[in-house]
Amino acid sequence: MTRTLLVLGAGGHGKSVAESALLGGDWSEVIFLDDNCPQDSQVLGCEVVGKVGAIDQVASRCHGAIAAVGNNAVREQWIELIERAGIELVSIIHPKAWVSPSAKVGPGTAVMAGAVVGTAATVGKGAIINANATVDHDAVMEVLSHIGVGVQLAGGVRVGARAWLQAGSCCGYHVVVEAEATLAPGTVLSA
């Protein structure tokens, strides 16, 4: 049976999520909705079938969907569209990522290549864990939080809802990153 994944957003992150889904083998087809692409374009050989507002028109052909955009506010709006359209909100985990069996990963989360989600970590709905990032043991990423490429969260770190830690940031043990915070690339925080 063909399993079709709907990816909202055909930009850089959307392409990476789509590729992760196809490499993982759980999805046989990816289609995109993206407001910046004409209806007849393709991304990575996958069809862009319309703008994000057309979600109700494609819902019946999709077995799952994910909002694949780095902007936390836009991702939240798109997750709401997915849920209103009655499509299952799914997480995509790259086959070269590692997620502990004791970790909890919320729906709509993207875990990219080389990422590690450690023992008893908790990742909320709609989060992004980018390439080569680490969410170590007992760390918590709240809903819609986003850690960039190479971000390192030590054990017990808590990242608040909608916070964005940009590439190369590092949080020492038990650091708390406030909700809505944005950390510049390379920021180092210690408790």
C-alpha cells in the first residue's frame, strides 16, 4: 500500500524532512503544500500540489502530515491546519538519528540526521531537533521548541515552549531556557 506523507513547507527544512521520511522507509510518497511554489513544481522529485490553504483538498489522499518550517509561529499555525483537516500529525525521525527507547517524542516533531535524543528525554509536540544536535538524558524540550544544527543540550536542560536555539548553541547541565527565547548561534549557557 502506498503511504503518502503531506509536508507543509517545501523550503530547506521541508526538503530535509521529506528526504528523512523517504529514507526511513515508512513513507512511499511525499507531497508538499507551499505558498511560495507554483502548483506544478517539484522538490526532490516530489510534487508540490498547491498552497498551504489547499490542505482540505488533499487531506483524503494523505496518511499523515508534518509542518516543516523553522519559524515556530508559522509551524504552530500549520499544525492547527493539519489537525483541523483531520490528518494525523506525525513525527519524522531520520534513520541516522538515535532516539532512546525511554525518550518521549511528541507528534509533529522532526529529528534530523545525526541527532541524539537521550535516556528519559521528553520532546514536546511540533519540536525540531536539527542535524547533529543532542538532547541528553532527562532534558525537556517543550512544545514548538527548536534546536538548530549542532546544538548540545546536557542532561536535565529545559527548553521552554517556542524557544529557538540557533546553530552551535550549548547548554550545560540543568540550564533553563525561557519560553519564546531566541539564542544567537554559538551561545553558551551554564547553570
